[in-house]
Amino acid sequence: FLPFRSGDSTARIWTVGDGPCSSNPQNGPLNVAVLKHYKGRTNDKSKDVTTLDWNSDGTLLATGSYDGQARIWSKDGELVSTLTKHKGPIFSLKWNKKGDYLLSGSVDKTAIVWDIKTGEWKQQFEFHAAPTLDVDWRNNVSFATCSTDNMIYVCKVGDNRPVKTFAGHRGEVNAIKWDPTGTFLASCSDDSTAKIWSLKQDTCLHDLKEHTKEIYTIRWSPTGPGTNNPNQPLVLASASFDSTIKIWDVETGRLLHNLVAHGDPVYSVAFSPNGEYLASGSLDKCMHIWSVKEAKVVKTYMGSGGIFEVCWNKEGDKIGACFSNNVVIVLDFRM
């Protein structure tokens, strides 16, 4: 299943078959579930869908909306529960691996952990002084949050104060991601830097300064000790408004590859499950597939609008992308 977030106050679950597929709301296939976040009129922009996330076994989809509500849906598109406590738009939400907690971050400056069994909020974390932009679980009970206040907090369910505070960015922190084993936390910011942090120290391990404009997103490779690809080194990818993608060595903080092919800001990157390829999407309407080892483009797909999100399926033979003109495509990938 491929989920799709949208500005038409819906989310959609597409059932993807074999072969290439290109779909949009007007002429989509029959096998699509439309998750409506409105009743009656469709022009209520307060219910536009901002973020979504599947639980680990693919049975429940969580969506966050501008109306400040998180919603849980079955894989068939049935509304299971509505989670109401935020007082502003939800910008990020993530399931923990166990699937018993959902974490959300909001413009109201808070993060909330929701107990899925009861459908109620378990704990609200009110540490940031400005909107919470991203959240990410480290394990089933601890997580990190970042904000436009330039701060990063590591929190634990049940604790009333942050476990760790990371200060060092000089601009809004746009995204945070734990590496596959929860050892390192990566962050990226409007200050044009990405940073790698460890709970063992207060200052960052590496300050990655090669970008020249804001960095919108970061992704860890699914490689290294403790992953399904233990014989390949762990690396970090960062995507920037300077139109480049950079691959970083985690051990040394050294720039390994500077990937230059896009002509506009890069909004999304995603590693293939085996870590050998990286997909990137940009406002230039192109999705490039890169060989990580060779640092070169191996395939390019041209779309009909700017690309805001790319993702791989579990098998690594299909890539999904969503475009600024509300089109979703799913493409076969074979080398």
C-alpha cells in the first residue's frame, strides 16, 4: 500500500499491483481508499492533511491535519479513532516500532504521546518555545523533537523533563532522524548545516557545513552494524535548497559524495532497502535514482509537478512519488 497526503483534505491509500502505475484523483484506479478529513464541503483548508505514517505491520495508518487532530485509519480506509488535544496544526507524527504509541508534534509547541489501546493521550511534552516541526522515536519509549526555536530535546515517556537537550543550530531545525540502531541523532536546519549528535555528549559529534542554503531533510542509510546490510557502512544523506544532495561519512563527518543533477531545491530523499540506491525528488519535476557507491544518476523520471516526497516499497522494486499538482505515481525499478 502507498499512502498519499494532500491539500484536498483527504488522504488516499493506493493498492499497487504489478507494473508501472500513474494515478491522480480525477482518473485514479478503482482500488483506492479515500480517507476524508471533512464532512460536507471540501473547501475547508483547516483539514488539509500534513503528514502520515503506517504502523510497523501495515495495519493502521495515522494522519495529521491542519485542524490539529490526528486520525487513525484501518488499511481499508475506515476511521478507527480521532485523537484530539493539540491546539494547532500537526506537522509530524510517528508510530513507535511496537505500535502501542503514536507521537505527534504541533504548531502549538508541544509533542504528545498517544496510547493507541485507549485512544487517549498519555503524556504531553511542553518544552519548546515555538512550533514543533519534527519528531522521531529512538526506541519504543524515548524520542526526539525539534522546533523553530532552534532546539532539540530527547524525551522519555514517563519523564517530566528532557533526557537530553541539544543546542547548536542557529536556525529552525527542520528535521531529525535517529540512525537504525538509535545510536546517533541527525538534524538539519535553515542555518545550512546538518549535525550528528550522541547522547554521550552535549555538543554535536560532527558539524556538517558543506551546503550553501537551507537543508530541508536528512536520511540515514539502512546499512551498518545491527541492520539487514551489516557489511556496508552507515552513511547520512542531506538534501538542500541549494539543489544538491550530500552523502556523509558518519565516523569522521567527512563529505563522501556531492550529488549534483537537480536544478531546484531538493525536498525528499530515500535510500533503497539494500542501501545501494538513493531516490531524490525536487521542485525541478525530476526524480533521480543514484548509485550510492558510484555517486552518479542511474535513472531519471520526469514528472508533471514539483516532487515533495519519494519512498521505496519494502522489496526495493517500486518507488512512489507525490507531486505538487496532487498526482501520485508508482514506478517499477530494475537495474
